[in-house]
Amino acid sequence: MSLSHTAAEYMLSDALLPDPGGSRAKGLRLELPSDRLLKFVTVGLPLFLVSLAFAREFSAGSQISCFSPTNFTGKQSAYVDTACWDSLVHHGFDAEGQAVTKSLWALKVFPYSLLVVAVLMYMPYLLWRYAAAPALHSDLLFIIDELDKSYNRSVRLVQHMRKVQQASAEPERFWEEYERARRERYFEFPLLERYLTCKQHAHSLAFIYILRNLLLLLFLAATCLYLVFLHLNIFFQDEFSCSIKTGLLQAEPHIPPLIPCKLVFFSVFQLISLSVGGVYVLLLPVVIYNALQLCQWDKGLLSVYEMLPAFDLLSRKMLTCPVNDLNVILLFLRANISELTSFSRLNAVSALREATANKQDIDTVIDFMTLLAGLETTKPKP
């Protein structure tokens, strides 16, 4: 008998979760994987392409090539290139023969506009980082710690029950007390459940998360519309007619009224705009999916922790509208599942309960630990 008692004691001691070796605060992920991917692509892509455009500009020199008259000297041709690049205005004629002008200035600021796009795409991340991440960090630390502690409390409770059962002269009386304690909910630790219930009625994290995705969706759509505008109005005109007869050169008779010019960088800007616009269009459904995650509960995580006697949000139908802080916390608990040591243990116990012929024998993790400790020989069957 002493050998079986010793074996049961060792099994229960092995079931306890070890204390975390380091601080959990450094390992917590405060961004979902999809949000991290969106931040990397939406901010990194325009910065990467703009850097390539600037590198080409510095290596290739002038971004414009004008066809000056043959009697112009080298300095005069360089002046024509500089003047036409500074003005960047196309002079043409309409169907009635009247002179019209069209500004191509947006091409000059196109690389800088992509820098503005990158800054705008980073703003939703800053909103989340400073408005929601500190509170979420505190919630995750407390909840993860309490979930693991609740599991350890259940194991220690079974250890105590085993000692009481061994010292009891009347086994039947012991199991009567056990069943009465279950009915009167003496085994529960209500702090965690009440905290989660409180989070179910709060909406600050959910509001900031939805606002973050809405801002990102707005900036993505605005960028796509801006690129479409450039393509429809400017990005189909790589040649234009420039006029340098202004100022002191206005009365010079040997200067032609219009000088044809060609944009050297035109194809590069077209490729950059198509790349950014195409990727951003593909990211729009991802942003919408992230926002719609709050429209349904992650009941997989909750159902596993139903094995804890202090956690019965599902069984008591306490889950209402999913757009609240509790659902946001569940999403981030799923992302930080590696920090939740008790999840793998409870998941295994939950799978064992599903595979058991008589599921009433294993209702909570305490029931499973009583079976593990060898108390099932005297436990009355339902």
C-alpha cells in the first residue's frame, strides 16, 4: 500500500506546473500574427520601393531628357533640362487649337508621397501600441498567471483530498463530503471568473482594435485611389512639351516656343505604383477579416478551460455579444498560447474526457487527478 501511495504522490507532484523560469512580461506578444504581417508589408513595401527609386535617381543623374536645338551649347542644354524639370508643365493644344497646360508636378513628389503613405500606415500601430497595449499587457499577465495557478490549485486540492481520504476511517463519508462540496461550489476560485466577466462588459480594447483596422482600411483605400488618379491623369504621359521662354528668355527669337522632353524615370514609377497598389488591394480583405474576428467567440480556448472548477463561462451561458474586451483578450491568449503552460495539460485532459466511455467520471481536472491518484477504487459511481 505504501508503494501505491508513494507512486500516487509522485504522479501528483509531476502534474504541478513548474514556476516560469523568466519574466513572462518580455515574452508576451501584443500583436496578432496577421496584424504584424500587415504592419510589415504596408509600412515596409513603400519604404523599400522608394529607397530603390532614390538609389536609381542618384545613380542615373538627371530624371529628364530634353531634345534641345542643335545650335545650343552644352550649358544651354543643361539649362533646358533643369528648367523643364523645375516647371514640369506640359504645353499642348486642344481639339480647337487653343493652347492648354497640364501640370506633371505630381510625378516629382511621387517618391515623397510614398513616404507619407508609409507614415500613415504606421499610425494605426502607434495608436494600438500607446492606447491599448499597456492595458492588454497587464490583462494578459494576470489572466495567464491565474489560469496556471488555478490548474495548480486543483492539483494541490487533490493532494490534500488524498491525504484526508487516507486518514479517514469512513471512505463513504469522505465521498459524501466530496460530492456536497462540489454541489456547493467549494472547489471554485471565483477571482478569475469574475475578472473575465468584468472584461466581458468592457469595450475599450475592442473599440481601439476596430478603430485601428478601420484606419488601416481607410489609408489603404485612400492610397489605392491616389494611385488610380495618378495612372489615369499622369502615368500615361512619359513625353511632354516644355516652354522655357520665360523671364529674360521670353524675347529671344532663336529659342523655340516648345521643346520636347522625355521622363527617364517614368517606367520605374509606373512599376512602383502598380506594385504598391496591387499589394494594398490584396491586403484589404485581410484587414476586413481581422476586424470581423471580433464577431465570433474563440470557444475552443474557453472549452478547454471548462475543466477548471473556477471557470464555467460557457456552461452558465455568460457569453453574450462577442464585441467586447474579453474576446480581444481571448484572441491574444491564443497568440500567446506558448506562455500558457496549463493549456497543453488541460487540452490533454479534455481529450481524455472525450475518449472516456462514461464522461460523467471526468467533469473537471480535479476528477481527473483523483483518478490519477488512484482514488477511483473507492469513489462512488454515478
